[in-house]
Amino acid sequence: MLLALPLVLSSYLVTVFVLIFFYAYLGQAWNIVGGYAGQLSAGHAAFVGVGAYTAAVLSLSAGLTPWVGMFVGGALAAVLGAFIGFLGFRFGLRGFYFVLLTVAFAEMCRIVANNVEAIGGAVGLYITFTGNPRQFQFQDTRAYYYIALGLMIAATAVAAAIERRRFGVYLSAIREDEGAAEAVGVPTFRYKMLAMIVSSFLTGVGGTFYAFYLFSLQPNTVFGIPLSVEIIIRPIVGGAGTLFGPVVGSFILSPLAELTRLYFAAGGGWAGVHLIVYGVLLVVVVLFFPQGAVPWMKRALGRTRA
Amino acid sequence: MAEGLCAEQVRLPATQGLILDPVLVVQAVVSGLLFGGVYSLMAIGLTLIFGVMRVVNFAHGDLMVWAMYLAWLGATRFGVDPYVGFVGAAAILFVAGFVIQRQLVDRIVDAPHEMQILLMLGVALVLENTALVAFGPEPQRVRTPLTQAAVWLGPVFVDVGRLVTFLVAIALTAALWLFLYRSDLGRQMRAVADNGYGAHVIGTDVRHVSAVAFAVGAACVGAAGALVAPLLPFQPPTGLQLSVTSFNIVIIGGMGSVLGAFVGGLIVSVAESLGAVFLNPSMKELVSFALLVVILLVRPAGIFGRRAI
């Protein structure tokens, strides 16, 4: 059904679906370390930024096609993820400490990107539109629709594969009670590192899509904390650590964000309204639906069947 | 965003070619130290809240920015100088903190860390963006006659506003110290921080003490915000950066340690001040992050931290 949808949608609605799929993809990538493993990273924008900048710089200065650049970007993001994970997990930094470490690294990336003139400094990078598919650019927005859909399905497949294997069981054990997991012989450090690397790699790949879909990169947006919030809020609302949580969360929140932006940001001065909505949503979800939408819907469905 | 924070941190002549001028270094250290009083006060508020409730107040910097806007409203609408108005800002934030604790934080004190963090993140988003809707994105700044004047302190040139800010912040820190160590309520607060269950068993009203601790923490940041408003141009996103800076400070100093927050505030401020001189001013925050990473590597419990994490 989703494959045929672009044939009937207006081009504006196609772009809304691109956002839904893309944020579901980023949310799913985050879900691997933040949801299944319960290591709350609040700095995933760092990986988007590293991936985006890598692919864009390679394309602009070395002429490397983003189709290859996206994997280089993903690999570099994974290296950064491994470094942050090493720092954080080596000392068993939990909860707040790990959150702060990830925020600190994202902020460091932002400051560095703002100050390195070779990658555009505070002005950022602009990619000229050529419409050449080799350059990850398409005349028809439906191409982006299918790529974003493919990304979302791929990340969900990765998460499903992890969930079914020992890897996934270990990650849930770490989330539920790390001490107990360690005591029964789960190599917690190794599996947290693996989760971090997979998650940051996928997020870095997403950065390439971000750069070549928007044609521009500014350090304050691509490394900023607001982007990290966008990434984590969808899986949280949908249900962190569940397979379809990020997807459901994105189907709820991405259109909502787009609507509030459309109605309030257009008027000028109301730019903050959609973030107020996010804030209220976070509070409501934490207080009333701490498990997120997917487990709640499952329970509701179970009740009607019984 | 970052540019707003740094421009006024160190008021110096152009620094080109003066890499190792000792006067410049002394000037930067003094300037950073004086600014650090506010950082200390802000971080003590955070560490107090964390110590008593084990909840990290992600809305800390946003509360501070609201205090800055209150000082700004007081100065522009009612002609109240922020060096007087900080009392009012602290009082308003005290009430706000009490309400936030009772209505929201109290419900999740026993929830997992992630849930607490997400709740506070939600509160932070609401506070930051209501400020954006109410006051707009333009950087604001509170004018007071004191920041126009300057005095020579030995070889260095110090503006009076910075000096007064420092002295008031230190006086408030001392008052807070007396409250925590000499008053009954302060003792109860430390008891809850030390062992919440034990304090409950011997008859401490933990809920009430927690609400007051959150309120006092918010009042600290309220006073700090109003005091720093004449020195630091601010806009709604400044809150997030102040939150991140206060987290840095308390981790460097040691989570839950009041002394650690005090010393950490001064250290981070001096480090940023020196960073603004020796690096690009917009890179000054990089210095405090580097400090953070070193601390996490060498001594994750922080300089004055006793507890294991």
C-alpha cells in the first residue's frame, strides 16, 4: 500500500510522508541503543551531523558520489559512537552521566563545525541542485519517498533481526537490570558497544539523506540539541524498545509537527509552538503512558478481544 | 546562540599578537573568577536538587533564562535595577520550583532515570519555547548604571557590575551554606540527601523537604539569572546552554556536593574565560567540555565527589 501511495498523493503530502519515514528511520536507529539497550543518548544529532558533513564534503571537494559517501559517513559516525560508548561504558556511566556525555559530544561537534572554515564554518555548506541521481538528487520528490521508505524498512529489519537474536535478549537484560545481566555472564560492555556502533552507523547514513534532501547544512541545526530531541521523542512516544514504536511515533508526531509548523511558524514569532507541544507531550507520556503508544495499544486491543 | 554567550564574557582589547601577555592572562583569570560566582550559584541549585531527589533538573537553564527575562521586565517596565530585582526573581522562582516539584517531579521520584530525564526535558522544552513565543528570538540585555563604570583592581581593569554580581553571588552562597548547615530544615535536607529512607524512618517529611529543596534550587538559579542579566545577552536558547554548563560544573565538582559545585563553577568560568582569550571566543565552551571529558576519564565521581555513581 505504501508503495502505491505516491501515485495518488499531492506532492506536498509526499514530502510529509518523506518526513514520517525519515524520522521513523532515525528513531529506529536510536531505538537500538536508546530503546532496547536503555542507554539514553540525547546527542544522536552528532551522528546525523558527522554523516551529513562527511558525505557532503566528499561530494563537494572530491566528487565522490553520496551513494558511497553515505557509508563513509556512517562509518565515521560509528567511530564517534564507539569513542563515546567507550568513554561512557568503560566506567559504567549510567543514566544522567551517559546522557550528559552524549549531549557534550554533540555540542562539541557543533562548536567545532561552527569554527572550521574548511567545512563552511557557521554559514554551513550548500549543495547545488543538479537533479542528477548519481549525486543523490532527483527531479521527482517521489524518489525521496521511496528512498526514505526503504531506509525505514531497512532499519526496522535490522532492529527485528537484533530482537530475535541473542543480541536483542542481552540488550533487554542490560536495560532491565544491568547488574543482574552482568552477574549471569552477559558481556555487557561488549554488547552496549555493539548497540552503540550499529545505532550510530545507521544514524550517520541517515545524515547523508538529510544533507542531500535539504541541500544545505548548518552546524546549529544539524548538530543541535533540537534535532536530538526530534530523534528521541518519536520512539519514546511510540514505545521505546518495541519494534514498531519508532514507526508509530513518527506517524503520530511528524504530521503533528508539520501541522503546527504550518499554522504557527508561517505567522512568524510562533516558531516555538510545535516545541511547546512536544514538551507537553513528553510530560503527558511520562506521567500517563510511560511505556509508549505501542504497548498501550496492544493492551487496549487485548482487552477488546477478551 | 553560542556567540551571544561569549561576547561579553571577557571584555578585552583586540587580542591579536598578544598570545603570552601576562596582564592579559591575569585579566582573563580575574574576569572569569568574578563571573564564576554566578556559575557557582547556578550549579549549587542544581546539585541541591539532585542531592535531595536524585532527579536531574534539565530545565535548570531555562528557569534561569526566565529569571533573566523577569529581571529584564522589572528593569524596562518598572525601572527596578536587577541588583535589587534579583530578590523578586528569586522569590518568584522559589514558588515556581515548589509548584513544579509538587505537580510533576514528585510523581516520578521513584521512576527510572530515563523517565525523569524525559519529563524534565519536556518541562525544559515548554519553558524555553514559551519564552520564545512571549519575548521573541532577539537577544536581550538588561542595562544598569553599574556595568558602565569600571575600576582598577591592581593591574587589571574590572567593571563594577561584574564585581557586584560576584559579591552578591558569594554572599548568597554563604547564606545557603548557613541554611544547610545551621538550620533545622537545612539539616533535614542533608539527611534526606544522605539517606532518604533513613530520614523518612526517623520522621522527616521527605515530600515537604524535597519540595522546599527544589524551590531553593530554583531560587538559586533565579537570583543567578537576575544577577547575570546585565552581563550576558540572552535569548530563549541560552537556557539550554546554561543547563549544559551547569551539568558540566556539577560533574566536574562532583554530583551532589555543594562545595564541588562552588569550586567547579569558578573553575569552569576561569577555563572558559581563558579559552576565549587563547582560542576563538566562540570556542570557549570547548574548553569546559574538554575539562568534562578529562574528569570523566580520570575521576568520574568529580573533584569533590565521594559517592560511586
